[in-house]
Amino acid sequence: MHDAWHDAENRIRAELRRLDDVAADLRRSTMDLHWRGPGAGRFRWRTDRRLRELDDQIALVRMALRLMQRAALVPVSTPRPVARPESTP
């Protein structure tokens, strides 16, 4: 069971790195742009919106990682059998 939690944590961390890389690339590639022309406002708005979406996704994945780590600490218990009521004839 420990291997499954470890694998899940590695996958979540990989996704977090991927999202961080995409956000950093977008910020870096648009940092020195001079917004001009008829579509400049729309392009800037869409870029800013995508950065906000990426920040939201990063926050969500970080929360999932914390919850997964907390769940991994909970000991696994075996479920108790459900008592069936006796039937009367």
C-alpha cells in the first residue's frame, strides 16, 4: 500500500512541476512584449486569464497533494462485517 501512495505522490508532484513550467514559460515569453495593434488588448486579456487559470490549477494540485499526504498517514483498517437482522417466519 505504501508503494501506491508513493507513486501517487510522485505523479502529483510531476503534474505540479509541469504546471509550474507552463506558467513560467508563459510569463517569460510575454514579459518583454510590447502590446500593440488592434488585437493587443484581447491577446493581453487572454494571456492574463490563462495565467490566472494556471495559478488556480497549481493551487488545486497543491491541495490534492496535501490531502493525499494526509490520507497516506491514516492507518488502513479492515471493515467490520455488517450484522444482518434475523428474519422471522
